[in-house]
Amino acid sequence: MSIRRLLTQGLIVCCLLLSSVPAHAQSSDDQAQTLLQALADSSYADKAGAINDIAKSGDDRARGWLDAFANGKLSRIEKSGQFVIVLENRGRNWTVADALTGEPIGEVSRRDLDSIRINNSLRRDLDGILAVIDLTVKDPARRLTAARALRGSIDDTMAERIGDLLKDEDDSRVRDALKEAIAIHQVQLGDVSAVSALSGSLNSEARSALTAATRSDDPELAAAAKDALKKIRQKLKWNHAAETLYFGLSLGSVLVLAAIGLAITFGVMGVINMAHGELIMLGAYTTWGMQQLLPGQPGLALILAIPAGFLVSALAGIAIERSVIQFLKGRPLETLLATFGISLILQQLVRTVISPLNRTVITPDWMSGSVMINEALSLTLNRLYVIGFALVVFAGLMLIMRKTRLGLEVRAVTQNRAMARAMGIKATRVDILTFALGSGVAGLAGVALSQITNVGPNLGQNYIIDSFMVVVFGGVGNLWGTLVAGLSLGTINQLLEPWAGAVLAKIVVLVFIILFIQKRPRGLFPQKGRAAEG
Amino acid sequence: MTRSPNSAGMWLARPFTERSTQWFLGILTLAVALVSILHLALPVSNPLHVSAYTVTLLGKYLCYALLAVAVDLVWGFLGILSLGHGAFFAVGGYAMGMYLMRQIGDRGVYGNPTLPDFMVFLNWDQLPWYWHGFDMAWFAFVMVLLAPGLLALVFGFLAFRSRVTGVYLSIITQALTFALMLAFFRNEMGFGGNNGLTDFKDILGFNLRTDATRLGLFIATGVALGLGYIICRAIVGSKLGRVSIACRDAEARTRFLGYRVERVQLFVFVVSAMLAGVAGALYVPQVGIINPSEFSPLFSIEVVVWVALGGRATLYGAVIGAILVNYAKTVFTGVMPDAWLFALGGLFVLVTVLLPKGIAGLIRHRKVDTTPETPAGKEATA
């Protein structure tokens, strides 16, 4: 994060150094002054020529000038003849910047400014010219954006110019976008041969051009357009399905994160911890606290919050285990009630000590935004990270349970406590460590959740019932079951949502689980052998 | 359960011969009579006068007490910890609320003679089918028993048939009430959505705002609590009750002895749900509103802690617990609202860790201990 910022700043400094080489700047500034003067002083009829001169000059600043001109923000200070760009035009004094150097000048009285006039036909021309200028910049990403913006808004003259530009374009994506823009234009003109170029396009402009074409008088064009639209719809459907799946997986991975700690304490230890949701909440608040400790470094704080959240929740878990749960061994219903009481206390503690209101946790830059797969499908980054995080946490837990001494001891104590103790395993110590592990994972879930939902005292409550459902659905004492159950419940929920609405979808899922338990009382993946007794 | 015709009468009469039931009924009658007399006979200026507000508050406590008795019946004597009894309470309450809603008639804000205000507001042009019949008191009162009973029957049938017990059942009952809460929050359900049913005018022709009606409702609640208590005691003392205690203590063993455990569980569960429904139905006219928050899992689990505090498997303990906790809640939320959740949470922990037999256990400890074995989960499966 900070490294990236340093790099960006370094880059800017380099650019400034380069651009201030005096001799070069001097000559180009003179030239620019003449160009702008020509624009300012000529009549409307001659302004078109002046605009073209500026566009062709190859000056880096040309785009800025023309853009300001199009928006009526290019002005000249009457006395000095200095050209300025208006940054802020409210009130009597306007904030301006020098058009040539780009340096802010400060406030200038509105009366001292002589705005360079523009009319509508010039403005229309300018739009095209600006777009074409954008198509000639070096950065391919900017060219791509410009090319995409062109679709559906070009006329004959621009189509010609774009045709010329296509010859020199070497970036394939920009080429495709430009070709599409021309094809849309041709379809709008009634060219049947251009329809095929649009048949796989997901762009909404292409779709509206085709929809318009289906109503055309030319039967051949109408039929071709209809065909192409059908293909597009099919493609859209797939993309939509992929999107639903993505949302489902992301919701599912949240459920997995929330439930997997419970799968350890409930599934492996047989302890009902109703305060599990509040341990998640503690993790989320730890993230918030970290960001308060490290202001201006949300990314670093988030990364540090991962171990911190684990620790905070694990310590809270140990405190709960030592103070209450150890006295209620073998009395699951009483454990449930006592831990529920703890959850109430923790909630109220957060309300009293911090605030009853939601806290804002900042999403760092590298987690915001989205990955665009194609024009109909883009995946938000924060959810992608949460999916990845859930999988990493799951894999880590699997490793601990399968490959470490602790995991072995936990499994031994679970299967036969008395025998494990006879073999020299300290059952009490294993209890504490297991509970700490499950609680710590809840803290990790909280850190992840802080990125996609509100952090407030009720955060945990919203997840506790869902988490229990996931564990019960997956089969108690089975981590794989929890993973599959969480992901599938999330996906089912998302699939139902479009036709049932969010609330009804949730109800349907709950009813589904109640009915499912009729068929398989021990969940998707029941434990087999001795562990299944009970 | 086959029973000789002779014992059929005994079954209901037996509770009256029990010392604890006699005490309980005596104290309840005395308390209700005392409150009524203090309310009616003393002038408002007298410091001992019980105001109409207090009468309604006490009536509310009695409703909670009946609900607690219902929970104790399934938890104390059947070993099923229901975290969703609030659902039955609320369903009963909604049945009563629908009746009260229809009694408003054209006195609502929109003056529509058949449609309740919220339906007019939602632009509905006719009554949904399930609202028909609720203009008749007898129908509504039958539904107060039937609706929660049916819900419990379907749910219990599904759960007990597949032998879902213990913690699983608790969590599923919690999911049930949670799902119902979400459902009732929806306007499309036709139960007033978020706002629920309110603005009631009268019940059976009596104006709900008058002190006399309030006192009447209080006495009715006292009678209902007494009846509910007798029914529960009768069930518990019967052969069925003994089988259900056997289910609680060793479910598998009872099954191997040839009893149909799931039928016993279903019967007791449904009776308990109906009692909860009656409690809800008496609660609604006294507080004047029923909304989906009664379905919230927190409320249901709170009920369990009343029972735990009072003492499981005693029935009268449930009544003591309900009244004590709710009195404390009234005091606390008035004096320092923030502290209430701390107190409640602390109560959960303290009762389960330090006071497993509740207050009733303390009382009983002085006398001879007649309780069957501590009712904690010493089920072989745990």
C-alpha cells in the first residue's frame, strides 16, 4: 500500500521534473499562446479551423484546453491576455489556473475574465474531436475507455476518422471496441453485413441498435438482427448465472467463515456457544480499533487486524471457557443458556463502551473496485478477497486438525475422553486450546465481515442462527460438511432471491433445512463409526 | 394410553390433592382477590390503592407466568428446551389481535367497515381468506387454541418423528421463531407487517380503555393461569406424565421399553403450545398491540431463563421466575435502561452455573427433597 503510494508520488515528481525543462517549455508555451489566441479571436466560422489546429498540434495540454473550452471554462484575463482555466465558478471571484502551466493562480474577479465563446455546433464537433484525441493517447487503457465511450454516439465524419485510426491501432481490445462502434453505426444506417459483427456483443448500445433494427422495413435486416439479439440474450443469461453464482459463493464463504469456528466448538467439542456471534463481532471491532490506531493506513491496519482479531477473540473465548463453560460440562442445554447470557453482556458492553451506532471500517484501495470479466459481468474485489480468505482459513484449520499434534489430541478427546486421558493427554488443556481456536476463527470471520457489512453491536446476532444452520446442515463434527453446506446454502439463498425476495428466500432456506433434517438427521456428511454415537 | 374409566376422573382431580397445588392456587386466588379489592374498594388517594396501570402490569406478568408454565411443561417434564415458545405465544396473540381488529369495525382511521386500517393503507380491496371468521368471538377463541396447536403439531410431528432432540431441537425451534418473525415483518403476509395489529377498541363489547375491563382481563388471566397450572399438574401426575419424565431422563431406554416416545412428546408439546397461545391471547388486549417483535428469538430465550431462575420441573417455580424477572425488568428499564441487558445476561450465567435448581430448589432444599434427580442432561446420549 505505502510502497505503491511512494511509487505513484515518485512518478509524479519525475513527470514534473521532465515537463519543466525550460527551453522546451519556452518554445511550446509561445506556440500554445498563439494557438489559443487564434481560438479566442476568430469568428465562430473560423473557430473550427482553430480547434483543428490545436487538436493537431500534438500538445499534451490540448485535450485540457478543448475540454475546458467545450464546457465554457476557458477564459482570458482581460488585462494581461493570460489564458486561464476556471476551476470554480461560484460567487463573485472565480478560482482559476494558468492554462499553459496548469498552476493555480488563485481567485480572480469574474469581471476581469473574458470567457471564450462557443456555440452548439462547435460543441458537437468538439465532442467528436475530444474522443478522437483520446484515441491517440499513448496509454492503451485510456484509449480503450475512449473507444468504448464512442459506441452508439458517432456520426459519418467520425466513423471515417475512426476508420483511419483503426489502421494504426495495435491494441486488439481497442480495435474490437472501435470496430464495434463502427458496426453499431452501420447497423443504425441499415447495413445488414454489420449485424454479424454485433451478434456476440454484450454492450447495451449494440443491443439497442439491434432492437431498433428488428423494427426496420428491410426484412433481411430485421431477421438478422433478431437472430443476433437471441444470441446476445443467451450470452447475457450465462453471464447472469455466473454473477448469481459469484454472489452465492461470496455469501456462502461468509457463512463458512462464520460457521467454521462453530463447527469446531460445537461439532468437535460438543459445546453450544451462543456467544459465537459476539466473538465474530469482537473481531470486526478489532479491525475498526486497528484502523483507529493507525489512521491513514487502512490497508496495513486490516492486515494487522487479522492476527489481532484472532487473538482478541481467542482470549475472549478462553475467558468464557474458564469462567463458565468448564463448569457446565455434559449439560449442553445449560451451556446454551449461559453462553447466551454472555452474548447479551458482550453486546451491551460494546453498546456502552463504544457506541450503539454502527462504526465505519474503511476498505483499503486495493480491496475496493471490481474486476471486469466482460461488460455484463464484473466481480467486486472485496467479495473476491473474502472468498479467498475463507478458503485459506478453511485450509489452515484442516491442516491444524489433520497434521498437528493439537489436532490429533482434539480428535482423540472428542472420540473418547476417558481413553485419551488414560493415554496421557491433558484433556482440560485440549479443551481450552480447542475453544480458543474456534473462537479465534470467529474473530477472523469478524475481520472479513467488517469489509462487507456494517460493524455494529448486532453484527453477531445476525449470523448466529445461520451459522448453526450451516453446521447442522453439513453434519456436526465435520469441517468438509461445513464448507459444502455453507457454500451451497449461500448459493441457494442467492438463487431464490430473484423470485422470492430476500426475506422469503431466507425463510424458504430455513424451512428447507428443517425438512432436510427429517431425511438426514445427522446432516449432509454424518460422522461414521464410534464418533457417530450420541 | 389406555385408562380405566374410573381413573379418568381422578386424572383431573388429582392435582387438588397435592400440597404444592393447593398452596399455589390458594396464593394465586388470594393475590388476585387482594389486587381486585385494593383497586375497587380503596379511593385513588389512598397509598394502598392499586391503579389501573398496575392492574394491567400485573395482568401482563400473569400472562408471562402462564407462558413460563407452558415452557416448564416441555422443558422440565419432557426435557425439550424450546427456544421458540414465543412463536406460539405470538400466534395466539395474533389470533386474538385479528378478532380485536375486526371489532374496530368502521371506527378505524379510514372508516372501512370490513378492512382493517393497514389493509386500506396497502390498497387491498378485500379481506384475505384467513381473516374470515375472526369477526366472531367464538371462532377467534377457538383459533387461539388451534393455530398454535396446529403449528406445534406440524412442527413437532416433523421434529420428533425423525428423533431430533436435545440441542438440535432447541436450535431448530429458534430457527422456527426467527423464520416466523421474518415472515410476519412482511406486509404481504396480511398481518400488519412491522406495525402489527393495534388500536383496539373493545373486546366482547367491553371498552378496552375502561378500568373495569382491565380488571376483568386481569382476573381472567389469573383464572387462565390457575387452569393452565391444574392442567399441567394433571398431565404431569398422570401415567402419561410419568412416561414423559421417563423420556426426559432416558429417551432411548423408554423407547426400548415399548413406549412411542414421539407421540408422548408430540402430545405434551402441543398442549404446551396451546397454553402459550392462550397466554398470548390474554396478553394482547392488555398491552394493546401485537407485532412481530414477539417472535424474536431473544424473547423466547428470555422465557427459558425465567423458568431456569424459578426452578425447572416445578411449574410454580416458573411462575415465580416469570414474575420476579419481569418485575426486575420493569424496575431496571425504568431506572437505568442500559444495565438491564447486563443484569439479564448475568442472570443467565449465574442461574445456570450457581443455581441449577432455581429458587424453587432453594425453597425445597429446606424441606425433604422430593425432586426426581436433577433434571440436567444426564441423558445417556449426551
